[in-house]
Amino acid sequence: MLPPSGERLIEVGAGFGRLAGEYAAFRHIELLDSSEVHVASALEQLAGDARISVRLGDACALPYPDGFFDAAVCVRVLHHFADPRPILSEIGRVVRPGGVLVLEFANKRNLKAIARRVLRRQTWSPFDPGSVSYKPFHFDHSPVSVRRSLRAAGFSVERTRTASLFRVPLLTRHVPVRVLTRLEALLAGPLGSVTPGPSVFVLARRTGRPEIPAR
């Protein structure tokens, strides 16, 4: 989903730098995380790459000027926030007009949640807006609410891909991983708009000005 080349990229919630190898097309890369342990690990592992800077920081108060980055990545981070608006608004502030955001979020409206609702094994509806907490400090988000938050942050969604379609023990025990991987690669794009998987990836472009997030 990332553009083929660019000047500056930020990964918000970069952890120990597990995705740094995906950013070869960018000349300068900022990795930001709120964990001192992860930042220390990233500094140790990536010390030899002069293109990469690692920083301890707050995703809702990014220490960069407006429009500083051509691209932003935020993967496996949004599930730590009950309300995605403040973090997405802040990312929208630091991404230049025309720049892109690759965002992943835990999907509330997945097939497993729908089945559990139909079987009356859960009280909340996967189709309601907002988020739901499935364990302490972990939240699944409504795709509709995430899209609204992206619009408020100045982004327009261009592509959506569903992920983790076959994260079912029965399948993973009996079907080769390479087969499941191939099937998911074929289905992730076509099924992106209906979001059946527990994880969703979005490519959004900064086309407007971020609104002030509701407090």
C-alpha cells in the first residue's frame, strides 16, 4: 500500500522496528513508540542504518511540524485506544497534503463476532458504531467509525484490505500455511469493503485539513 518512493516516513507505534525493512523506498524514516523497552531494542537493532531515527514519544502529541511527512504507517496500535480520533487527527497534522497513511485496526465487524451475536454468545452488536473492549486496554473498532475518524483527520480512504481471514485453529492445524497465505492474498482486496476478517488495513490520502478532535 505504500508509495513506490518518498522523502520522509513516520511509523507511529513502531515497537522494536519490526517493519523497518518495508521502508527501503524512503530516504528518511522516523520510528516512534511510547515504550522505552521497544525504543531501546529498535535503537540497538537498527543502529547501522543512517536513514532511520528512533524516538520515544506520544502518538497523540507527535513532536514534528505540520505536514512534515510524505507517508505514515500505524499498524497494531489503534486497538490500544478506545477513541481513534485524537491519534488519527495528530497523524493527519504531520502528514502533508497529498501524503498517505497506511492504517491497521482490529475490526469489530468480523465474521466471528457476527456469528457469536447470532448465536447469542455476546451482548454487543458488531454493527454498532464505536469500539468494544475485548480485554483490558484492547479495543475492536467499527469500520464505519474509523472511516469517520479518518475523514475528520483530513484523510480520504482509497483502498481497504481485510486480513487474518483464516486465523482459526481448525484450519491452521489441517491446511498448509502456504495455502492459507495464498488464499488470503487473493481475497484480501476483493473482500476489503465488507471487512470479514478480524484485522483491516486501510490506505488513506490526506486531502483535507484535520478537525480538532472531540474531547
